[in-house]
Amino acid sequence: MAGSRIDDSPFGRWWRNVDRTTLICAFILIGFGYILMLAASPAVAVRIGASRNMFIFKQVMFLSVAGLIVVGVSMLSRKAVLRLSLLGGALMLGATALTLVHGIEIKGARRWIALPLMSLQPSEFLKPCFAVVTGWLLTQRRISRYFPGMLLAFGLFGVILMLLKSQPDIGMLTVITTVFMTQLFVDGLNLILVGVGVAGMIGAGISAFLLFPHVRSRVERFLHPNVGDHYQIDTALRAFGNGGLTGRGPGEGRVKDLLPDAHADFVFAVAGEEYGLIVCLLIICVFGVIVVRTLLRLIREDDPFVVISTAGLVTGFGLQAFVNMASTLHLIPTKGMTLPFISYGGSSAMSVALAIGMVLALTRHQPGERSPRGESMMNTLRQWRPV
């Protein structure tokens, strides 16, 4: 009955108007997360002296909550998504600042806050909230000529930049910077200024190489095979070679016994060894479908707030998946970034679920929905001009 046009219940209306393909793809990735966690985590847990099923039980809970978040957030109106982003962004911004004082230090970085059942990484949740809030700021300045939306957006970005630099978390900073640059480009930023922004990102990358020893080490190991320790990446590449086309079979892989992060940053290597090239390509295709389908839906969208916000959300999602898989395949320098919905981690799973839920809510057909300021975005479209 939920799919019937005569079903006027809230669930029925949601099911008819939501992007079901993207929703199904998100749950396919959650399914892969369950399967690969069963494959990768027991060996890691035994190696650190924990219960064999510790990571499995935790991830089952995390992914279950993530599924509920996807569905629950996707049912929100656009105004409710903005309110959630403003409130969540303010809380996570404060929590990110708190990590500098009371955060857990791991490998020289303070990015996490200890909670009873998990370690929370606030910057993971800050990323989707930032995309929506920035989309609203950039759009609202076109409704009110006196509203300093661009200035506020740059000010917010500057605060986040300083916090992430202080942790330090160069990977997350790179993702958020790319999200912001994408939103400015979609908003109509002059191409000359886009070039200046790209040059600034290149300059920032060079500065990070010179200022942060761990960044310099990773880049040098990527460029020079004879420099430094290549154990993890060499082991991951051998795992892909051992898996071949169809894989060695469930539970037959060896990479999970050798890599300390086989259940997290290198879970894609576990998929390659046990399930082969075919399943790896399937995973890549599912990520691709979510990104490409969302962008195609934005072509038909006439609400600038939705276009700018969703472009930022899907950029962050796609870039995170690309960085994880590309670093595992040694196509870029290694970076400790999780594979959305598949790698172990509560913060990662729930923040990605929040982002996908927001994408589904913003792109859902909502008859009569008005802009977050109470004025139809259609009225601002006539005034939309490149900056």
C-alpha cells in the first residue's frame, strides 16, 4: 500500500517521492559493511586481545543506527534539514574545539572524544552540517542584499580550518575545503576566483608537506618506493593480487591477519582478497550510482538552496570513498579515511548516514515546500547571477 498513489499516509507520501534508487544503494553499502566486518574484524580483535566478536557486535549496532538515521532524516522537510544542520553544526563545532583540550590523543592527533560505547569524532558530523549551512548562507544573500552570506560562509570555513589544523586532521580539512570550493563554483563564482582558490589549495598542500612531518612522510613514501616503511600498502596490494577475479572465498583471506587496520582503513583490501575484482567493481559502481544519480537529479532542480547544499553533501561523500579506495590501491598517498558504511567506526557510519539522509530529504519531491526563510526560492532564481 505504501507504493500506491491512494496511500496518503506520511510513509506512503515519503516512499513515492524519495529517490528509491539512492536509498537502496545506501542499504546495499550497509549490507557490504556487515559482510566485510564479519570477514575482517575477528582476526583484528584476537590480535589485540579483545573478544573475537567485539567489533562485530559494535558495528552491527552502529550500522543499524545508521540505517535508521538514513530513513529518519530523509523524511524531514527542507526547513527541518536546515534547522538540524544549524543545531548539529553548532554542537559539533563546539565538540571539535573541545577535542583540543579533552580529546583522546592517537598517533599525535586529538580528534576524538571518549564516550561509553564509542569514540566520537565531531568533525565527521561537522562535514554534512557545514555543507547545508553554507548552502543556506550562499543562497540567502540573494534574497536579502544586506545579508552577508558570503562573508559568514568564509568566516565559518576559517574557524573550521583553524580547528582542524590544530588537531591536526589534514585529510578532513582537505575534504571540507573541497566541499566549500565546489559549492562556491556551483553558486556561480567567477572562474578567475576559482583558479585562485585552486592555486590556494595547492599552496596549502605544499605548506602541509613542509609543516607536518606525517604528511611529508606519506608523500615521500608514495613518490619514492625505497623510502620508509611500505608494509601496509605492499600487503594490501598483494591481497588484491591474491584475490584475482573472483577472490579466495569468504574467510580465506590473509590480509586481515597481517594489517592492524584491516577492518577500518584497509577494508577494501579484504574485499579484494576474499571476494575478488568483481565485488570490488560492484562496490565502486554502487558509490558511483549514488553520486552520479544525485548530480543528475540536481540538473532538474530549480531550488538553489537544494542544488548548492546537495552538491556539497555528495562531493564530501564521493571524495571520502575515492580517497579510501585510491589510497588502498596506492594511487594516492595513504590517508586514514574510512570507506563510507563499510569501514568499522560509529562516527563514520552515522555521519555518512546523516549526509545521505540529508541528500534524500533535499532531493525528495516536496509539493508546496518553501525556502528556509519562508520565501519561495523560485523568486530568487530570477536574480541568480555569477559573482
